[in-house]
Amino acid sequence: MTLLQLVLCAVFLFASSARADIAAPQPHVSVPPPRKPMPPKPAPATRPSPPATDNPRDPVSVARKTPEIAKRISQARSGPMNPANDQAATQLDEKVTQIPLEGQCGFAGCSSTTLVVFTYQTKGANTATSSVMALVSCPPIMRQGCTAVPAEVKPQGSLEQAR
């Protein structure tokens, strides 16, 4: 064996013994960055009578200002499902839902038709629910202003036809 071969063997022997002291590579674990905390979602509008906005195109305020619909809302709040005492009046939840039915925008402005549903529900074990619906129509040009009429749901046909 030559001196060069002897040196190479010694290097390989020492190099292999040095590797034995090194730990095996660990698997790479990636941790996603922490998410920003989301703000809590606002509770649905369940106040007894939310203030009306000054926007003349707001369907809810237009419906509340219409005398016939305001009368129906008053009857739903103090009707047979809600006795006329102050304690029961505070236990009545109101939920307002707006459903856009149609609308069109042009160079003169936008027209819209919206169904607004006021739902009143008592709290407790035996809940009662009452609803008042209004169909609010706004023309593209606000000369006359938005109009609201009471809306009703009527079944079509009879139960015999549905079978």
C-alpha cells in the first residue's frame, strides 16, 4: 500500500466515525402564521323600534312611515300574542328583513322594488310569531318619492291540487 492510499483510508475511517456523532435530520414542520382575530359579528336587529334613517330611498324607513303599515306594526306589537303590559312589551323581539325583488339602473338613476318583512316574536317557552310585510317601490327619479303598500302571502290552489 502506498502512502497516498494509506492516507485516504485513514481519512475515510475518521470521516465515518465523525458522522456517527451527528444526529439524523429532523422532518421540517411548517407552522402557519397566527391569524388576526376576527371582530365579533353584530347581533341581528332585534331592538323594539330602531330609529328611522333620513334616507328617502331606505325601504325600512319608507315602510315604517306609511300610515297603513305603521298601524299593522302597532297591532302586531300589541296584538293577542302580546298582552298590554310593560313587562311583556320588553320581551318582544323584532327582526327586519329586506328582500330585493327587482331593480334597474339607467342614466337617470336606479329604480328598485323591495319586500320588507317585520317579524315579531315573543320570548319564553311558548313563543308566538307575527309578521308585517310591505312592498316598497322607488322610481329612478324621486319626484313622487318611494311608495309602500302592505303585502300578503296567499296560497295558490288548494291542498288537493298539490297532491
